[in-house]
Amino acid sequence: MAIHQARVEKRLPGGVLWLEWQGVAFHRAYGMASTQPVSAVAQGDTIYDAASLTKVVATTPAVLLLHERGKLNIEDPVCKHLPEFTGQGREAITIRQLLTHTSGLRPDISVNGWTGHQECIAKCVVEVPRAAPDERFIYSDINFQLLDEIVRRVSGKRLDMFCTEEIFGPLKMHDTGYNPPVTKHARIAPTTVTDGMALRGVVHDPRARKTSGIAGHAGLFTTAPDLARYARMLLQTGELDGIRLFKAETVQLMTSVQTPPTLPARRGLGWDIDTGYSSPRGHKFPLGSFGHTGFTGPSLWIDPYSETFVVFLCNRVHPTEHGPSVVPLRRTLGTLAAEAVKGFDFENVPDALHPSKRD
């Protein structure tokens, strides 16, 4: 099995796979959740640091709920909600461009010289764009740190509270959230080990760690069963177990191409569709399927054409973040997942996107 081989190659200690096709699920835990300083076997309900999956499981749906409710519009300039975000071309940047990583802002602010959420935002709002809006695709955590602050100001609630009340609670994603309680720490797969101490229940991302574990770009912890519920809701156009979280047109907006046709990189709102980050699509899922990955190892890929999704959670940064890449494994799992779907012709999907012309 591909996951076993990746463990042999020291790409990761273990992980949890959830594959679902038209409501039929296969799920299994593999290997270890922890190897240092103590050993623990991965379980189906092991909680993992979701890293950048936070962007599409917390921040993006929070923004789209506010859009749907008329509290903001994705076409609003960012400065409408963050008045200090002006000058040097900033006033031209819209919420849509933050969501699609086409704002022109660089990938990250420095991790030094600030502490806490407000100081983080103070750094973000004075960032000088590296490109004009819609000119380049630059994957940027700053975009989602700004979106975090927009959610706070528009809703009057901190991002973690908003998401728990409006997203995770209604979807019964009971093991998903920021800063998991100590009562759940024994179930958490740790990340990096430093001086014999593993990060467990504390976010791995250093900037999210400096904002008390709550941020728009990282900070979420989750399980495979919870992500399966979230993916199922999206495949069912915004509804799960009789609860409608989103209108169908909002899900369509989120998960279809929202970047300009002049850009070879194609993104939805938050979601990856066709970029250099799209390895979980594998070699079979059609263009137009969508997903996301995270630095700590997790990935989620959803194919609305075949009604299939693949969740893979792992802590590839345990015990160190300097091991071999998990990108080949993600690609292999995506390919194998599509091959496991019987009776669907992935070679002939009339509504799929055509390949993009890349530079």
C-alpha cells in the first residue's frame, strides 16, 4: 500500500484515510500517530493539526456565510471593512482577491517583531502589494490573516467562536476547532519535537502560534470523520442531514474557477482547482474537482462529477519537518481513489474544465 511505502521512506509516521463515493465509505488508520517522545498508534478518530486546511474549512466558509447573509460582499474592497488598508494600491484589492490569492500580497509577514492578533493585523495592513490585483497568483497567508480580521469586524465575533457556532456546531463536527481542550490532547497526533518535547494540541504554524492559536490561515484541528461530514455537505450542495448551511449557488461560487482567465493558475474562493498545489487530484480526477493541502501533511480533494472525496490526515512534520515530501503520496492516493470508483468514466467528463495553458 502507498501509505505503508511512504512510512518506510520516512515521509510520515502514519495517517488516516477516508475515501467516499456516492455515500459508500472506506476509512482506515495506518501506522503511528506519535513516535517521540512516546509511541501511539493512529486511530480513526485521531485529531490532526489541519494547517492550511483552516483556510477552506474555517475562514472561507465564514466569509461566504457573511456574504450570503448580506453582511459583506466578496466584491467589496478590503478597505471598506479595514479602513486602514489603503495607500500604495491597497484600496484596489477586494475580498475576492484575498480568497483567490490574487491580491498581489507576498506569502508571509515576518514571524519576528510582533506578538498577538492585533499586532499581526497591524503588520498585514501595511504590506505593500508585490503585484497589481488579478495580475499574479501568489499563495499568501497574509490574505487569510486579513480575512480573519474582516470576519471579526463584520460579525463581531472572534473567528474561532464564529466557526464553532455557525459551521462546526450545525454540521456536528464535534472534534473540529481551534485550541482543542486538554481533555482531547491524548487523541491528538503531535507535530515537531524540540528538546524532547512534542507540539501536541498547540498549532504548528509559528504565526498562528503567536496569535494564541487562532488565525485565518492556520490553527484548526480536526479528524477524518469530521472532514468527511464537511466534504459530504459540499457534495450535497450545502446541505447535510437536513441542515442547510449554504445555498447551492454559494457552494457553486466557492468551488468553481474565480480567478481571471488571463492567469494559468485556477482557484475557487479559497479552494484550489488547478495550480502547482493540486497534487491530491492525482492523475484521474477531472479538472474542476477541488481541494486543499496543509503544511503539516493533510489533504482534502472533492470531485463533484463522480461524487467522490478523499480525506487524508497525517502529521508528516513529526518528529521533524525536514523529512521527504508527501506530495508524491498525495498524488498516488488521488489516483488510487479514482481508480477505486467503478462505473464512472473519468476520461470522458463533459462538464470538466479544459487544461490551462501554462507559461
